[in-house]
Amino acid sequence: MPTAIAITRDARPLAERVAWVADIAARYAGEVDAAARFPAEAVDAMRTAGLLGASLPVAFGGEGLTLSELGDIASKLGAACSSTGMVFAMHHSQVLSLSRHVGGSASLTILAGRIASEQLLLASATTELGIGGDVRSSFCHIAPEGAKVRLIKNAPVISYGSEADIILVTARRTAESAPSDQVLVVCDAADIELEATSGWDTLGLRGTSSMGYKLNALVPADRVIPAPYDVISTESMLPVCHVLWASVWLGMARALVETSRQYVRAAARRSIGSVPPGATKLVDLIAELERFEGLVAGLAARTDAIFDDRDALGAIGYQVSINNLKVTASELVAQVAVAALAITGISGYRNDGKHSVARIFRDAQGAALMVHNDRIIANTARLILVQKGS
């Protein structure tokens, strides 16, 4: 487990810091993918640049960035390295799930401040063996042990779990609680034992290090967030995840389109006076990208506008829209990847070369599987059935 230290605030403008981190992420993206390893260099750069606390309110020592601003960063990082972008997105979904729900807890308020001052990396353990992928149900539960609580969870996936300073873990409130009566427990790395139960040798998104673990945590009782998990999920975790994931996928799509554009331009220079075969396909691809950009920007702005309105965040109409964002964005990035490969041909198919789209093509296939689209569509269908007509 990592050891956190105080970080000196980076005084450079935000755009300059983000560009610097993205450059480092791009430099190591191929190596991260080939070795299926955590993008340590890019995450270290995020720490140095102060990006891990960027979503926190200024009162907690953060920069108070909006979801739209965070999405812009996620997109730039995703274009450079898909895994780096996903780590950034998943981290901030947990930061906001914690910081927006500290209630009157002095312990959690202090911890939120430490995320900014020490640039702590947060991960989550919301899935569990035996519940069929339903993150809104838990089998494990918290059990009091004096002034602390014990939590043992068999999680099939904890992305970058061994690299995180803190893991937010869902569990039933008590041994007698229903599976849906969940709480969110904030576990410091020093209070956790992680036993790896599976590896992460996958088609794409290989740098997220999303291994399976048996997690055994003993934490102070005041590390249980006061708000029920269903409230945290509705008001913070779900909308932030879907907006930031979609932003990463948009960045990946932009990188694919740019590579396709460069390939067509190179082909045009070789055949002056004629239009390369891929040029007309590129026109369609750019139009698809513009649709993608509008979708993500629109939902990010809409979420920013209602982010402090609990009723609006919980409204069925918004829940349907934010679910559809995840499904549509994950489908779009895969479609853009297929189109980019059709334009670049064998040059794009190769793993080497400046026109390769192979790595991002593989990464794009994972988007629909991160909380499987079929499950989200089924949940959305249930919402629509109870939604009143306008």
C-alpha cells in the first residue's frame, strides 16, 4: 500500500498542468498497455500537479472544479492514455461521493482536506461475488468491534486497489439488514488487508489494474459515511461516474479521429489531385464525433446546473438521461473505433506505427462492460415504467 506525503501546491495554470500530465500519460501509454500495469508515472504527475484534489471545494483545500471542467480534464487524459483517464474519472467519483456527504462528521471532513493536502488516491469496492453485478446490493456487512467496525468483502473487481490510499467500500448496515440497506465505508490503506483473488490480463483498459480481492478492513466507526448509500449513489456517485466515464471515452474518440485525420492527410499528400478513399468516411466520422461531444457537454452542463438540487438529481427524467449517457457514450466510442480502423486500414491495425489505432480500439470495447449496458438498460426500463407522462 502507498504512503501519502504532503504535496506542495503547483502554481502553474490549470491548463498547463493538465497538458503536462497528459504528455506524461501519452509517453507511457504503450508501456502501460503492453505490461498491463498501473500508470504510475501519470498518477504521480497528477499528484504533483494537484489534480487529485481538483474536485474538492476550496474550503477543503481543493479547486472547486465543476463537473464540466473535470470532464474536460478526463477527456484530455483519456485521449493520451485510456487507463490514465479512467483512473482520474474513478478517483473523482469517489472524492465527490465522500466530500458531498460528510454531514457533520469531523473525521470525514478532516479526511476530505487530506485528499487535497496529501493528494490521496481513492478507489472503490462496490461489486461483490454472489450479487450478480448489482452495485445497489451487498452481501457483506459491517460488524462492530469496540470503537471500530469490521468489514470483509469478496470483490471481483477493485480497480487499482493495491495502489490506492483509500478505498470506499459498500456493505450492508448490519448483519440483519436487507441487501439494499447499504452504507459506504471509508477505509485507509493502512487499515486494510487485501488478498488478490484474480489477475487482470484483459483485451483493453489494461492499466486500470482491476483485479479481484478479498478485502478485510478494521476502521474507526466514524469512517462510515452518515448518508445511506442509495442517496450517495443517486446524488453523487452515479452522475459523476457516468459524466466522467463518458468524457474519457470522448477523449479516446477524439484521439481516434485525429489519427484518422492524419492518415487521410498523409494519403492525400501521396496522391495530389485526387481524394483519398478514406476522406469521405472521415467526414462521417467527424460528424459522429460532433454528436458525441454535444451529448457529453449537454449532460455535464445539465448535471452542473442541478448538482445541489437533491430532488432534481433524483428525478426519474434525469436518472433516465444520465443512464442513457453511459450507454450511448460507450456505444459511440466503440463505433468510432470501428470507423477509425476502416479508414486507417492495415496501418491502423498494426500495433506499431504512427497511425495505429489498435490500443484505443481494444480499450473502447470495455466501455459497454463497465457496469454492463444490459443491466443499465434494464434499470432504465423500470424507471420509464413508473415515470409519469409530461
